[in-house]
Amino acid sequence: MGAAFFPEVTVNGEVVPQALIAAEAQNHPAPREKPGLAWRAAARALAVRALLLQEARRRGLVAEPEALGAGLHETEEEALIRALVEAEAAAPTEGEIHAAWARDPSRFRSAPLWEVSHILCACDPQDEAARAAAQARAQALAARLSAEPGAFAGLAAKESDCGSRSAGGALGQLGPGDTVPEFEAALRRLAEGELTAEPVLTRHGWHLIRLDAQAEGRELPFEVVRPRLAEALEKAAWARAARDLVARLVAAAEVRGVDGLSVSSGSDEAAPRPSASN
């Protein structure tokens, strides 16, 4: 559907070029049979962007584009919008940062560590016959271990398809993210010394997992948590300021050719958030 099928978009009398809307529409997924949805989303986003730029220029703001990393820099318009939202967003105070931590210090802990052993019956999970055969083998091993838990290391040495068989199935210390999600999810349900009741399927095959020992993460002091918490509060303040600013500008604006313009219509895209270094 060509641009001629859509109305001209104006923001306080300023025309948003249809070529610009067409280019922006590429960033708004929509069903192929409904290209108008992408066009309208792009028009709303660019209308909000125009409102923010108009306000930045009305205030006489000047901003130098900042580096975004990996050789990328803000455009001049992005820098102006950042400066506008920075003028609206109040940085969190030390008292607010400390209060956010003090509400529940137990939320801030170091990662747990697990000592883990396993027996792997390898297969390609996409191969139905191989998956079933490996599962049957793993279930037979689980039955043997149920009757003789002390045989784990010996069975791992003889039966496991993982290189850890040379260590009786021991994988050593693991932390969050060190294994595939299915393995970690099963591991988190185990008590110390417990073996999974049923084999666990991952992309590598079927596992019998034993949690040999665990060290719970320790509660972190405020001094360690503060930088991360301050950054989170700053980003939340930035998002609130952008939403509130857009709401005020939309309420006072004369926008034509755009339906459903609201606080959520592009404010996130139009107002870049602060980086960790801000």
C-alpha cells in the first residue's frame, strides 16, 4: 500500500514527510496483509518524536551527540531529545537509593554455587527413536540408582556419555547460567544430596542429576549493591519523565493524520534512555 493511501501527518502545523514514515514503518512489525498497521505505528512514533523535538527547540536546548559504543553515535535529534528528558528526569537521591535497598536487603545476594554430578544418556532430541532409546536407558539407570544410590560414580564412569565420566560424573562447581536452562531448572528443585527422580531432557540428551552440595548466595551490603540499584532507579525515573512529558505535549498539541496518539505511542522509541555511564 502506497503512501498516497494515508493522510498527511502534521504536528502543530509541521508536516511529517511520508517518506520518513515509510522508512520508519520497517521498524514496526505487522502482518503482510495489513501494512497499514505498521504505517500507523510509524506515524504515531514520528508524531511523538516531532513533539519532543519541537519542545526541545522551543526551550533552546543544545546537546552534543554522545557515543553509544562500538563506533556508534547519537544523531543530533537523538541528542536533543535526550537533553530534553534529562531536564525533566530527577536523578535519585542517596536517601532514595538507600531506602530502595533497605525495603528488602535479602533481594540482593551473590549467586549461589552448586557442586553437581550427572550421568548423560546422549541423543538428538529431534530424533524420536533415538530420544526414546536414550530415555529408556536413562530410566533403567535411575532404577538402579534408586536401589543402590552409592553406585552413582561407578555407573557414571561406565555409562555416561559425558567427559565427566572420568571423574565419576562430577561437573565441579556450577553457578546460574553455567548450564542449559532445563538442566538448571531441575538442579534448582533438588535438595543437597538429592538425585532427580526422573531423567531430565536437554538439547544434549537425558540427564540424571545429583546435587552434591550447595552454597547459598550471601546477602550483599549496600555499598556493593548501590551502583546497580542507582542505575535501575535512574532508568525508572527516566522512563517516568519521558511518559509524563509526552502526555503533557500530546494533550496540548494539534496533531492531524494520526489516530490513537497516546502516552505509549512511541515515547520509548523517541526518548533514548540513559546509558550506564550517564
